[in-house]
Amino acid sequence: MLALCSCGETPRPWEDPVIPSQPPPPDTEAPVVRIDTPAPGQWLNVPRLRLSGDVGDATRVEVWVDDGISRTLSVAGSTLSMELTVPPGSHVLHVSATDAAGNTATQDVPYHGGPGLGGGLSHTGVVRQGRLVTWGGNGQGQLCETTPEERPSPAFALEGQRPIAMVSAMDTTAWISADGSAWLCGALASLLDAGGTVVGSAHRVEGVKDVVGVALGSGHALLLDASGQVWAFGANARGQLGLGEEGEAVPQPTAVPDLTDVVQVVAGSEHSAALHRDGTVSVWGYNRDGVLGTGETEARVQASPARVPRLEQVEHLASGRSHLLALLADGTVRAWGTGTSGQLGHGDAGFGGGRAQPTPVLVLTGVTAVTAANNSSWALGSDGTGWAWGLNSTGQLGVGDTNQRVVPTRLATPLPLVELAAGAQHGLARTRDDAVIIWGGNLSGQLGQGDGAPKSASTPQSVNLP
């Protein structure tokens, strides 16, 4: 009896009862998606989009731009990192993250690719909401209007056209249309072979498709297509076209040989440069004050592209008349070439201010873009601040006076900025709320302040856009 009783199901007082295991509750929470770059409303400097962020416990991620074809990623861990090649213009990036239970979270990030501001010798242009707005001098048709009169107030140009990106230099304006074609208005347009498509004073550049970048020098132009190929035309007396020899002007776009995987092109008075996808830089043309970056100061012609020694991890380039700026991945800037006006930002000016190899620009950290024109330089900080240094005779630095600067000085505006551009004697910027401010020389109305405006302004002024 004792044995039988001890075998019952009643647990002993010192034993825990056995509780049947319960299934875990179903997972109904979507992954937490965080996109670090691009930031909403960001203006990209080159036609590539670097996506980074975190997708939590997602096991599958889809990424697409606008209504394009998506890319599906298998995620190892929560880190999201990839690079896309994108055309200029306004876009929306979509990121969709799905976890093992099938829960999905989607985040959309609007951004803009390619430059939307341009400054020339005496004119200005802005791409805004799909329209081109221009003002200032128009002696060469650079406002994309057929009448030669200057225009001191902003007005729409190219009725019926929808530019998605634009640049200006000297007496020329260039813009890219949604179909990937490039157009020129002004002085450089006259160098093209006759017979192409003309709209008003805008000439279509024939023979190059899927254009994603344009650079304008004093007498030559460069185009970059979506494959990373560079095309050049115009003056070539100093080998600035990169075709292997100097000589007569070239009237049609010609592929630059042995130059591949390029993501940005820039041009100066008699030199050109290209940023490669791997972060290296090639330069060619006339080695004025060491602008080729090789360490040599001999004034010689280099008619074919060659890599700048010991320069890596470059994210963005800018070119002035005869100096170059390179933004590195760590947010610092290097400069080389002519430095007579302090445009290299290393603390010196005059005939000893030039540098024949990339030299650190003082003060700057956390930079996201660089700009240069003539003998002046600018940089955009990740916090929306603008910085300027170099020649300042017309107040073109925008720092509140006309004194030359040999180190970067903050622009005299509290407004957060997302884009910078500059002409020979003035500068301009787009603010975070899509307004435009401008400063510098105004002899031809390039500040867009209307009739009777002062001939210069060293402090940024708002522009009343149509």
C-alpha cells in the first residue's frame, strides 16, 4: 500500500509542478529602419547615392529610386550599406525592410542629384521646381535668351523645357534635360559644330547620351555619361581636353581615352580633372603653378590624364581658374595650384602661396561639398554652415567685408545651407527651405536684386525667385 500510494501523480511538497510549455507570442512588430544617408532634402554632389543606415532584425531589404526596378538584398546583421548610380534631378529613395515573420517597414527619403545653381562671369542661374531661372549679363546669350540685354531680376528661361541640373562658368550656361541630353547657352555653344538642335539660344550637344555631369572651363567643356566615360570639346591649346596632344580646338565631343570609371568632372582655365569611383583623381592640361598636383612647378603641358600621387579617398572636387580642391572621406579638404590670393586656405598668399601637391586646408572639418571659382574657394559643412577663403575684392566670399582671407571664414548668414555655387565675382547658396541667397559683385545685375541695386554686397542677400 505504501508503495502504491507513493506512485501517484500528486507531486511531493518540495517539488515544482510541471507546467506545459507555451508557444512564443507571434512577432507582429515591423523592423525599425533608420536611414543615415542620404538625409532628407540632401543635394548630392556626384551621380552616386551612398545609402547607409540600420534595418533592425530584417532579413530581406528592397531598395529602389522613384518607380524604378528594386534591388533585393540579403542582410547579415542590421547594418545597411550600398551604393547606387543615379541621374541628376529630384528623386525619392525607397527602403523596404522585412523580417523573418513577414513584417515590413518602409521609409522614403527625398533627395536631389546634381548641381542646381550656377554662377558665371556676370550671370547666374538656378534650377528650381523643374524650371530654369536666370539673370544678369547676356552679351553671349548665357541667360538662354535670344535678346542680348542684361536682366537684373530673375525670370524663367527656356519656356517649355524642364532642366534637371545646371552649371555656369564665364559666359556660358549648361544644363541637363530629363532625357539625358546636355545643352549649352552662351559662348561655348558657338564652338559646337553647326546643324544641331537649337531652342532659343540653347544648343543641344549631339553625340553624347545619358549625360550625368558637365564641367565648363574658360574655353572648353567636359561631359560625363552614366557609364563613367568623359567627353571633351573646345579649346585645346594646352592639352586641356585630355586627348593626348595639344593643338586646334575640337568642335564636337570626343571621348577622352584611357579615362574610366569617373563620377565627376571639373574644369579650370586651361586644365581639367576627374574623380574616379575608387576615390583617386586624374588631372591634365597646363601645369600652371603646379595644378597637376605632381609636386612639379614647371609650367608644362600634360595632354593625357594622370593620377595625382598620394591622393586617395576623395569624395568631391572643385576647380577655380588654376587651383583645385578635393574633399576627402574624413570631411577634410586638400588644395593645390595657384595660391596668390589665399585660395588654397593654408594660411599664406602671394607668390609663395602656391602648392604643387595637395595640401591640407586649415580649420575645416565635417565638410560635405566644395566649390571654387576664379581665385576664391568655398566649402559646405555638414551642419549647414558655409565657409569661404581667397580673393574677396567684390565681397564674393560673403563674409561681410572685402578683405582677402587665407584661411576659411564662415559665411555671414545664420541660414542652414544645402548647396553652394560661385561665379568669378559672386557666390550663391540654396538654403534648407529651398530659398536662394547671393552676394558679391553686381555690375551686370548678377545678384538679381533688380534695377538700382548696389554694385556689390559682401553679406548674403535673399533672391526673389519667380
